Amino acid sequence: MSVSHSACGHPCSECRLRSLPAFLALSEPERRAVAEWRTGSRRVAAGERIIGEHVRSDQLYTLYSGWAFRYKSLSDGRRQILNFLLPGDLLGLQDEFADGRTHGVEAASDVVLCTFPRDRLWDFFLQHPKLGYDITWLAAREEKMVDDNLVTTGRRTAAERVAMLLMHLYRRAQHLGMTEAGRLEFPFQQQHIADALGLSLVHTNKTLRKLQRLGLHRLEGGWLEILEPHALEALGDYFERPMRPVPLL
């Protein structure tokens, strides 16, 4: 089976993500509250669905390891990737506030997720309002990312779009300690990049090759290497402030 469920293989008290400076520290009572809500973990293989686009999930998830992405598709199969998901991101909250299924989520690499029953969300808010605010904060942060993506697809040129996306994903991964010497394990194909940026596959391929010929990056063998980060940031008009620690469920 490519998808499996298990009991807590990595208890909250031993969570490696909580040791990273990328995440806000929790008090011991808050850790216990999260651990009591959490029901276990789920493993999903690369290319498999985490949340079906037209199937309601009874679970919320925190991505513990690996890469995933949120998407919406049209009836003819065309797909728009809404945003890319890294460890610590909360999945599935949007469906709580929508009449229909709002999106799908797919694993881009093998992933491990922490599972939380959706039907206990409101009780969690009532009993732990500070942690409830953290969930709201995470939702607002994701909305900002989608806003940024809209600016990219609406106003940036193809070269600017690609530069922006590469630097955005690299900086987010760097914040999580996933990079080394300018290199990042990168499971995405050119089709993923095209679907995220609203470009054709041919235009995406030409743009990536153009930037690579300029010596700005190298993308091959499942690895992304950023060779000229300042040049890529300038080209993509990407000047993100230093990333702050974020909540983690």
C-alpha cells in the first residue's frame, strides 16, 4: 500500500520539528493539548493524494516531513497548483469553512503527516484559545502566500515568475534547515512549475534553460542548486523579510 496509517511513531514530546528555530515554542500544557488532539501519523507515497479534490477528509494534517502541494483542477484536467507545502504546514483547514470541497492535496515526495480529527476542531478552539489563534494565524499566512502567487501569475513575466518561485521555495526550505551549500532536494518536475505559474510546459522549459544558461541556478537529478541568489531575487522582485518563527501543531 502506498498510503498507511499508524499510531504515533514520533510522539509530540520527541518531535524534531519543535527543536527547529523556525517554529514557536509551546508550553508543556500546550504540548499536551496538541498531543491529546493528535491521533497518529500517516505515510503517503510520492504522487499519491493526501486529500481528494472532491472527497471530504475527516482529518486535518500537519506535514511532518516531505513536500506536497495544494491544487484545483478544471473539468478538462488542467490543473492550477495553489501553493507548495513544507514541513510544519497545516493541511485541510479550508474545507472547514466551505460548502464544497475546495482543493486537493498531493504528495510530491514520500511524506509523513500528523493526523488530527476534524470533528474535534471546535472543542480545541474553545478549550485552548491561544492555540486556536495559532491555527487562525497559519490560515492567514497561507492566504498571504496565495495573494503573492496571484501577483506573480498576474503581473510578473515568465522569467520573473520562475525566479520568484525558485527563491521562494528555496528560502522557505532554508528556514527549515533543508538546504546545504546552496543545494536543495527538489522533487518537482517542470510540469509542477508550469501548473503553479500559469505557463505552458514549453515556455517553462525555455525559461528554466535561459536562467540556467545565465548561471543563476542548476536544476537536475532531483536537486535545485541556487548559484546566484541575489541575482535571482532581483530578477523575481523577491525581497522577503527575514522569516519569523511560526506556530506548529
